[in-house]
Amino acid sequence: MDHATIFILLAGALGLFMAWGIGANDVANAMGTSVGSKVLTIKQAVIIAAIFEFSGAFLAGGQVTSTIRKGIIDSGATANSPELLIYGMLAALMAAGIWLVIASRAGWPVSTTHTIVGAIVGFAIVGLGFEAVKWAKVGSIVASWIISPMLSGGLAFFLFRSVQKLILNTDNPIANAKKYVPIYIFATGFMIALVTLFKGLKHIGLELTTLQNYGAATVVGLIVMGMGILFISKLDLDPSDDKDFHYANVEKIFSVLMVVTACSIAFAHGSNDVANAVGPMAAVISIASEGVVTQKSAMPIWVLLVGGVGIVLGLAMYGKKVIATIGKKITELTPSRGFACELAASTTIVIASSTGIPISTTHTLVGAVLGVGLARGIGALNLSVVGTIFMSWIITLPAGAFLAIFFFYFFKGIFG
């Protein structure tokens, strides 16, 4: 078997491994709020993630991939020795996959984006030289890791405050929930549809004007809202349930909304984070088959399929620990709080996806959970868990880098 075929097979296997890690860690935190607030069982979360992560990766996964590829390394540095980029990308996938397994075992919600960026920077320094890394680009990515949790935390804080003001702290919370929850459902459907239209459908060849995009997103929002109203009308609301917990019936209404936001965050996550697995994979395949480093590598359909399948398998097989951390250990979540987290996070993710900045879904979601906790007062947060999560975030970048350096020399030793 020639080297090119071996490289393509290796890229497929390691891409699947990395996507599995994304499922075990990243998708778990995307679904953690729904499971933590008892709206979805683990099984239901896996099914929703399977459908919507896959759709997001497949329909809208094109934009961020090129940023991960071209943005961090100067492609001119590898022009004369394309094989170094192959070893490096394989090493990055291996390193990131291993770190995600370690973190998932410990129940740490770490960032796959962090991990892969750290890994790519690590191999580039030793394999291509310090100057081959575009440090300004790396700096802007690092800045987005600080900005994204702050943005989603702020959004979640104000969203939950609006829920308190319009629904929870009123004389008739059930009537107000029936009145306002459909508006929140519309906002969710509109937001996700808009981003998908603006971003994702370009590579299918669907070119719409801005006005048509807004019109179509409004229609989708109204359809989703109509379905939401239908489900809410079928809920069995029993006033006696409110004896033990004052808002039991209101939370039932919010659980309909949680299912909508869970779908939307899975879609947003698939569109943004599948690039972490399929980007390096597509790079290896294009160099191995063409023998040169191209500016843009075509994304074969099977590569996106491998990414989608790996993500779903990782969540189903190993997602429970991270789900528990996000859903139960940071702050106590109910459907109304979980909704605020998810809508804030998915809005932040889709804004980033549409600008091509690879932000971390994990940071965004943890930021949103913190924001909702703060809306109830600092005492509502488990600060020791928050501290552990922040520590795992700091370790992730160097861990990815050092593992990638080790595997870079390993692959170079075998094939070089």
C-alpha cells in the first residue's frame, strides 16, 4: 500500500476518533442543560443530538473549516514539504482525541476548539518553525475564548431576568407563561433559521437576498412557534402540582421551549465544532491525493459523514459524565433557567459561526450557565466546580500542544 492511501485511511480513523471525543465532551455539554433540568432523558438527548448535530455539521459546517486550516499556520511555510503538514495534522487529531478522552473521563467540560488549536500550534512550532504560526490570528482566537463566555453569560442573565419579570414574579405565572413562551420559541426558531440561511446553505448553491433570508427565517420562526403552541395546549396542567413547587406547571410549559432550544444548540454546535475534526482530516486527504498544499481543500461528503457519525457515537457511549457536570453541578437548573442558557449560548455560537471565528461551545455554554446562576445570586453557584472547570480550560491548550509535538515526531519517525 502506498503512503498516500495509508495517510487517507489514517486521517479517516483519527478524524473519527477526534469526532468521537467531541461527542463525548462537547455535545454532552450542549445537552447537559436539558438533561440537568430533567426535560430530556439521556436517550432522548442522544436522539436529538444525532439528528440536529448531524444536520448542522452537514448543512452549515463549511464556513469554519477554512479558518482552522489556513488561519493559524502560514501555508507558504509548508509549500516545499507538504508531508510535514500531513504528520502535523495527524498528530493534532491524535493529540486532541486523547485529551478529550482524558477530560471526559474526569467529567471536565473542556473545549475541543482549544484542544485542536493548541495541537496545531504545538506541531507547527517544532515542525515548521516559530514564524510559521500566525500569532495575530491565534491572539484573536484566544480573545474570543474570553469574549464568548462573557457575551453568552450576559445574554443568559438578561434572558432569565426577563423570564422572572414577565412570568415567574407575576400574580398569574401560568397565564403569562402561555402568553410569552411562544414569543421565546419564535425568537429561537428565527435565530437559528437566519444563521443557517446566511451561513450554511451557500455551499449547497442556494443564494438568497438578505430580504429573502429574513422572510424565510420569519416563516420558520412562525412554524416552530405554531408547533410550540400546539404542544403547550396539550400539556396536562394540574394546579395541585404547584403545592410542592410553586412553578411546577410553568416549568412544564418551559420544557416545551427547552426541547426547541436543545435542538437549536445541537444544530449550532454541529455547524461550528465539526470543523475541529473534519478540518485537519480534509487537509490530510487533499495533500495526500494531490501532493501539494492547496489554499482551500474540497470537503468530500464522506468526511462530513465521518464527523457526524463520530460525534453521535461519542455522546451515546461516553457523554454521561460531562452532562452531569454541566447539568447538575454548576447550579441547579430548571427548564426556565436551562432555556435562558441554551438560547443565549446558541445565539452567541451562531453569531461567531457567521463571522468565521472558531469560538468554544463549552466556554459559551458554561458562561451562560454562570450567567443564569448569577441572576439568582452568587450563592446559587457551586464555586469549587466552577474553579475546577476554569483550571481544566487553562491546562487544555498546553496539553494539546505537548501531545501533538510527541505524535508529530512519532509519525515523522515512522513515515519520514
